[in-house]
Amino acid sequence: MSFSATNLAQPLQLNTATPRSNDKPSLLLPKTSSFLGSTRNLRPTSLSANHSQSNAHRRSAVVAVSEAVKEKKLHASTNLLITKEEGLELYEDMVLGRSFEDMCAQMYYRGKMFGFVHLYNGQEAVSTGFIKLTKKEDSVVSTYRDHVHSLSKGVPAREVMSELFGKATGCCRGQGGSMHMFSKEHNVLGGFAFIGEGIPVATGAAFSSRYRREVLKQADCDHVTLAFFGDGTANNGQFFECLNMAALWKLPIVFVVENNLWAIGMSHLRATSDPEIWKKGPAFGMPGVHVDGMDVLKVREVAKEAIGRARRGEGPTLVECETYRFRGHSLADPDELRDPAEKAHYAARDPITALKKYVLENNLATEQELKAIHKKIDELVEDAVEFADESPLPPRSQLLENVFADPKGFGIGPDGSYRCEDPKFTQGTAHV
């Protein structure tokens, strides 16, 4: 599979079936999406001659995927896309993400978590498909929907749950909460509450990788950065600025759009002039790819190529994963705006159910092995809850850490003690 840049004399029309690569046929041929949220009625059917001539200098592949896995079978010596070990790893990671988020909902409604909590149910194929292909040294930058990205990258469930509980044993010592997961050890560079906020951070991390390799001569530094964000973010300025910068400097980054079709309560089709986000990649000189984000095997095939391109120094890729969240925008959202038929359509395409079907039909695992995974994950999540519940709250003195470079005069008094420890410090303010 390849979607490396190609020498195109002019932009290819979106409905062509011509392979994108001149050196070998690409598996990533443009297909119209069969998803409920597809935008085929909005697609241009042709490009004018003048438009083609004015863009004749474009040299990037414009590719879309919905049948990548089926196409790969035609070229493979075996029909199996994964080994047994890989299948079990993918399944376990997706079940962990789903079970963890379901438990978060329970804990939120029991009053164990505060603030906004955004769950990832339904989108597991994207996180697992990409992150399980990364190395520990690779970086992941997430959004406010960041619990499962952190788990996929290896942050222990205990630490993630404790952070959600606001406890000192959390990955951010209780100071980050649901929307701000961070782990230096696992190179999770943060969840970010404001949309688009993490894309410049991810671009900077990718620049750091290239700088270390080419300027500091660290030959083994082939680290890749994954930047996750949603369809709503793709209308923001940071997105376009960073696409330009990443392409200009050929940075080792993959921009992963988790297009779940809704930006809170705004339909993606109503929010942007061209709903096909993947087409924005070639405008900046990088490949743009569309993939079925409800199928972990399809996501994984695209992720392999995109991460491989970045690691080989061939530059960035924009990947649009068309997916769907099974819950409201957050646990405070009653989810009354989306059509019940739309929700039912995607519920029938559950990515975990689809992977289970593939694994069983291809004799990669037995029902007993999959049940054992569910049992293992249930115990792990229960343990995470117990650990978080029993963990201590952060001390009040921790409030000023990582806030001021020099807190004297602000939070620290002349005698060196924390002003917040003075009983009069919070006098007259509301207590929660």
C-alpha cells in the first residue's frame, strides 16, 4: 500500500479509478462513501480546464479509502490482514477503551468525577488502529476526548482513572482532569480542552524530531507524532497553518481527523464549505486520505503507510477517519439533536463487533479467548476504580505548582509559606 506523492500533470478528478502512483498501483483508490454522513451529493463531478491548468504544479496524491482492505487481498499472498497476536492485541485495546469509558459514565453519575467528561465510545478503531503501531518514543497529541488515546499509548488505567477522580496518583497528579491527560513517560503530550489547541503542539513535537535528527545529528531519532482532532477543528486557523508548516518543513507527523460528523450539536455537513476534509491535504502538498473509521483493519492499513512515510522522512499525511460517537458530546449532553436512524445505522457498525466477527471467522481466536479478554479488562477497570477511589487528594500546596515561575508575591508569602495554607486565604470565597 502506498500513497506517496506522485508526479501528476494535473489534479485527478474525484470519480476516477486511475491508480495514484506511477511506480505501482495504489490500493487507495477514491471511493464514494456509503456512510450515512457521506457527502457524495456535494462532490464536484468535474474540474474545468482552466482550473486544471492553474493547478498543474500540484504534485501530491489525492486519495480516498473505503475498500482498502478488500483491494489489499488481491495483492497479498494470504487473505489474513493480521496475525493471531495482532488480532488479540487490537481486540483487547478496543475492549479496554470501551469498558473504561462505560465505567467513567457510571462514576460520573455517582459524583466521583466533576466538570465535563467526553467519552470515546464508537471511535475505538481510530485510536487502536493508529496508536498500537507507534513506538514508545513517538508522541501523541489528543483533544478533550483523550482517555482512550492515553490508554492505547500505554498509560496505566489506574493513572487515567485517578486523574479523572482528581487524585494525587493520577497521571497529572489530579491537576489535569478529564480533558488534560499528559504522560511524559509515554509521550502523551496532552489532551487539550480548546479545539485546535493541540495541533501546533504536535507540529512542534514533529519539528523537534526532525531538528534532533538533522541538526543535532541524532541518527536514531525517527520519532513520529500523531495529532488527533475532530471535524469541527478542521475549520480552525491552526489546522491550516500547521498543515502548511508541516508540508513546508516535511515534518514527521500524521494529522488524524476523527470525523464523527458532529461538532457538539452542529452537523459537519452544515459547518464547512467542503465536508471532505481529506482533500485539504493536497492543497498544502501532502497526501490526503479518507478511510472507514469504524473498521480497525482499514484504519490500521492506512496508519501503517502514513506512519511509515513520516518515519522515512517523506513528510506529513492528512487522514480523515469517518467515525461516530455512540454517546452525546459529553455526559452532560442529552443527545437529542441526532436522528435516531443515524445513531442506529452506526450502532450496527460497531467496530468492536466487526473485529470480533473477523477474528472468529478467520479462526484467529476462539470465543473462549475473547471472553477471557473481557474478563481480564473488567477486572482491570474495577481495579482502576478501587485504586482511584482509595487514593489521596492532592495537597493544597500543589495548587501553585506549574502556575508561576516564581510564585513569591503571588501565592507564597514573605516567610516562604503558601498563602493558600493560611485559614484566611479563602475567606469570603465559595467552598465546594
